[in-house]
Amino acid sequence: MPDTVLIINGATRINGNTDIIIEKIIEGARSNKTDIRLINLREKKIANCIVCLRNYGYRVHQEYCCTMG
């Protein structure tokens, strides 16, 4: 079993089904003395590319950033 488990939660609802499942996973991992690292993306500020929105008025869908190519 790994020494540390990284859980990345992308769900937006607090105390929703995903949070319940993650809590069960954490309980199981802790019973095996495994360290847990939980990242809740809903607590992070993640913004759209402002260059596309500013210059074109919409999001440019490309495989790379519009400022790079």
C-alpha cells in the first residue's frame, strides 16, 4: 500500500455524494495508517484564459494557449 494517497476532488457541492465517497476512502486509508492529501478544487481560484476573452470576446478552443502560437 502506498505511503500517501492524493485525492483531488473536483465536485462543486459541499457534502454531496462525492464528498461522502471521499470520506469513506479517507477512513479506509487512515485505518491502514496511510497519509492522505486532499485537494478540493472548489476552494481554489481557477479562472479562464483572460487573453482570449479580452482579445476575441470568446474562448478560443485550441490545443495550446493562443498567446503561444
